[in-house]
Amino acid sequence: MPTFYITVNDQAVATVSTEECDILTIRIDASFDREELATLDVSGGKYPVDVESTYWTWVPERPLLAGQRVAVEMREHGASSHAGKTIAELYPDDPPCTITDFTLTDAMCDEIARRPRFRDKLAFQFASSSGTRLAGKTGADEDSLALSVLWNWTDPATASVSLHSYSLADIRARNGGGERAREQMKIGGRLAFVLGDEPFALSASL
């Protein structure tokens, strides 16, 4: 089964084998209402029909700094660098979560709107081995950006890659935001992503 190799500034952060899960997500989230520029999260789970599902995290919301380059490579096989942890293992002092309905409500949107903002723009650069090269920034009404790599067991040789920017209006409307990039990563594929406060010149390199 495929393995995902994740680095930050060419330093290995995690290697995760999909042998352990049905779904794996690698996600970078950046939002104006968070003091850190962005976070990197690597998580996934096993969801069998007849027994209890299990959710693990290999990289729990690692803060990213401006200019740090995150790279993701999909390899044909390999072992995980370390075991994923459950929520209880990551946060042993927290009481178990009893929430079962995670639907976004109008009250939640109002609370998001009231949060202080730590910046007024985000710039990004995205490149992939498929030939995609993008450099851009958030629009005037947008205040968040997310890159995701999603793998699932139904198509093990492929992962879906998407880059979206969002405004508060997008969140209230529960829509998908503004699509900046969407493509499929195959075994041997690679992408690189950099965030900053100022626009980047478009680079040809990964």
C-alpha cells in the first residue's frame, strides 16, 4: 500500500503507511483569526462496518512559519516513521468528547466573525510534479486558505489534492470556497507548498 512522506524545509516530519487506515488526510490550514500563520495536520482512521472505528493523528496541528516549505510525496510502499496517536493519547487530561453533531450553525459563524484578526492577507506558492505552478494571495474578502491531500482505500493508487480559499460568506453559505487548484496525485507524485505574508515570485522548482 502507498506511503506518504512529509517534510518541512527538507526535514522529515512523518512517513505514514496507508496500510494502517481506510482514509488519510494531510492538511494545511491558514486563517486570519489564528495567531500562528498556519498549521500542518496529518491524520486518518480505520472505519470497519462491524466494529468500532479508530482515528489516529501522526502530526497534530504543527505550527508553520512564513516561508517554510511543506512537501508531500506519495511513495509505492514503506513503513510509518512512528505510530499515530488517538485523541485520548494526545490529550489525556481532556474529558472525552460527547459532541456527535458537528454541523456548523449560525451562532458558530457569528463567533468566528467576532474573533480578532492577526493579519489581512495570505500569500502562497504551490507546485506539483504534474506540472502545476501557482503563486497567489487571498482576495479582499477572504480570510482563510486550506490545502488538503486526501487518500482513501477505494482508489489506493491515487490521492486527491485541493487548494481552496474562503471568506466568511463562504463559511456562512456552507460552500466550498474559491478553488485555486485541484488535481490527482499518483504514486511517485510530489507537491510543495509555501505560505507567507507577502506575495511570492513564481518559482519553477519544487
